[in-house]
Amino acid sequence: MPWFQSKAVVVTKRPPFHARFARRCRGLTQSGTRCRWTSASEEGPAKPLRQGEDYCVYHKSQNDNPSVIHCRGLTQHEKACHITSVTDVAEAAPLREQNGSEYCGFHQGQLDVFRDEPASNEPGDHGGAREGEAAFRGPEAPHFSGQPYGLASAVWPQHPTVPAEYALPSWALRPTLQDTLIRSCVRSFAAFIVHHESMAVVGRIDGQLVRRVSALPEHSKTHSTELHDTVTTLFDETHRFALRSYLKRGSMWADGLDAGNVLVISRLYVARDHASRAFEHLAPALRMVCRGWGAPNAVVGLSLLRRAHSTADDTIDASTAAWSTHQLRESFASMGFRRIGITDWMAMVTDQRHPCWDPATHKPPEFPFREVAKTVRSAAFRTVVGKCVVAECTAKNDEAARYKKQFGSEGERWDEAKVLAEANAAVDALVNHDPKTLFGNCNKEEYGMPAQLLYETLVKQMPVWRSPHNASKSLKRDIEELLRELLAMGNPLHPPRHYGMPPFDTS
């Protein structure tokens, strides 16, 4: 063998920069997980990453750069259009024009209710002057979609109207209130629930049509605390207000709540004689209303709805005003609404191919009962829960006292015995593997669903059970594991980070 072959030196080529310092795509998949493509890959989808961009080919439409304009249109399957101003197709030209359209060439004809100018452009005008019955009369018939109950709906500045031959009770003649300063992304709407046979208005739905724009968190806060809670709890501002990733994991939602406007229901009243049968017939009409307003989905917060009902006008003879969360949940489920995680929010996707229209998906969330059995069966755990309840009630009542001193009106006070009973109901549900009780399918809940109450009490009163005088080291680890399991189910209401607490550790 020649010497130059026996002593040959293998010269390796240094990897390129994009492979040595890999850039990972910032996009999210439909399941809410981070995209796995990186610039180290030589495959076609990673080409933009190798060129220094932040998104792969599949997720370029998620680019959150303010200079990139995203088409607001919806495809024929009611999904978000993926064309942006940087997309290299002719249909993106309207997005690239100065003062151009918010819709690409494919979706120029789609209706945008937010383009309509209000009747009054005066800042702060709420349209609050009460109007007579004539304002709620019009020639257009309600939408029944072949059902005995239908809807007559309108977005502000219009009122919902019914023809003259329909009976219209006085309690339905409330004007639709709107702050004109936030009309660019939050519009109030109202819809009459109409019974076809009796030709009468038997209920009313009120809420907001929400547009996914960067100013939404600020404008929703201006509108109301309830709308702000809904927007910030469910949707991720950093990803163009898609459903938060931890609410997607292991759920049916995928990208079903990520595109288009959002219909948020804040008030709902149905006359006592019709409440038991109206809901199950409203789904087709509600889907039609949502599609007409560019909203492929709708959401409702049951606890917020009950709070609104508690301040209802006494002249409204509506049994829904006294319904429990369970009764409301069952009624909305008959219209295709399903739980979002273990929260009090429910959602509906107008596409009937979505799993939310499968009756089998209306069930309490699954929970790993066996994994937390050793925690909840411990007598010491119930003692700790009792101490946490006392501390939480004391904090709530002190806050109510400060509120009364500052504003002169009584704040919400917590009854220690009732709270402890609800917390123990959650512990019993964990011991008995009873998801219906754990996730609020009962009529006794006064402080939210038992799982939510137990979670919030343990998180807020973490110093109580972390103290060596109140819990052993092993019990502390068990409680941390229980909270992890509850949080993993998708409870976003008060994660530990909201209280400035560090991640759990076992040291």
C-alpha cells in the first residue's frame, strides 16, 4: 500500500452557519405545540429558516411582524387564510398596496361588519337614549332555518327587528349600547329569540362581536372586565389571538377557535314558558348569524353569564336568570357548545364537521385520578385544605371590607362553612373518581366548580401548605403534583405565575 494512502488525512467540511447555530421555527402547530423545523434541516420546509427568517414554509402566515399584513378572510372551510403581504402570489397584491385592503384577492368580497360607519361619530357616544318600539320593527323576517325557534339579530348601530305581526314584549326593547371609541374591534350585538308558531319574541341574546387585532386587549378592558377576562384567558396575544396552547393540548379544538371574528355571548334570557325547549332548536340559526358576521366560532363564560343574570331587570320573566351553572352548561351543549379545558368557558365552531357537534364530546374532562390518590386520601391533606380555606376566606372578607370602606357598598363575602363544604366536595370527588362533581356538573356550586375552587385555594394559599408546621415534605410534593395535574387539564384562571410565584420545586 503506498504511503500516501496509509497516512491519508480525512478533511471534513465545516458545517454552514445555519447548521451550527440552528434557528427553530417560532410557529405553532394545530395542537398548540412548537414547530420542530430548524435551520439545521436541509429539507424544503426549512428553507426560510436557513435564510435567517423566523418561520418555516408551513408557518410563514403566523409571522407576527407588525409590517406583515395578514389577510383577514376565511376559506370555504372557515379556516384562516394563509396569504400575507410577503406571500409571493398575485392575490397578495391588495395587501401590499399603501393604505391597501385587509383582504387578499381571493377574499375581497367577504363582508366585514367593522367597516360600517356608526350613526354618530361623536367620541364616547354610547347610543344610550331609549327608543320606542318602532326602532325594533322592520320588514325582514327572523331566520328559523326550518326550526320552531329562530333569531332576529343585528350588530350595532342597528337594532334587531321583527315584522309588525310579531308580539314584542317591553323587556326586549333595550337599546344596544356601544362605546364608539372601540368600535374598530369590539361591536355590541343583540338578537331576539323568536317562536315561529306563536309569532312572538320569547327571549334575547346580547354580546360582543370581537375582532382579532393588536388593540383588542386594551379595548376589551375599556369595554368591561368580563370581556377582558374572556379575551386574555382564552386567546394568546403573541400568536394573533389563537386559542392558548395549553388549552389545545389533548383537546378537540385544534385550530377551530383561531381564525375570524369571535362571537362572545354575555347575556341570555328566555321566557319561562319556552326555556326548556328553545335552546335545542337555536343551533342552525346561531350558525347562520355567526357566518354572516365573519365569526366561525362563538364563546360564552358561564360564570360571567350567571353574574350578569344576578343583576337582571326584575321585569324580565326568564327562568334562565335563576339557572345554575350546570343548567346553563346543558342548555348551551344542546347548541353545540363544549367545554374549553376545565374552565367555565364553552365554545362552538360553526363547521358541523368539527367534533364539538358530536354528542359524545359533551362530557366532563378526563382526570388522572389514580396518580393523585395518595394525596387526596391522606387525612393530613384535608387538614391542610381546611387551613387554606380559612386563610382564603379571611383574605376575601378583608378585601370586601376594604371595598365597602372605599366605595360604600358591600363587596362579596365568603361563608367559611360553605367554602369548606365545596372544597371537601372536590376532595371527595377525587377520592371517588367522580368527574361530574369535580368539574361542576352539580346544582350546589356557589363558588365555581369544585376543581376550580380547590385549585385556586391551594395556589393562592401556597405559604400555608409549604410551611413545615402545616405539611410534611412528602405531602408538599404530593400537593405540588396534584396542582400540576389540575393545571395540565387546562385551568388557566389563576396559574402560579399570576401571583409571582416561582415554579414548583421539591427542595
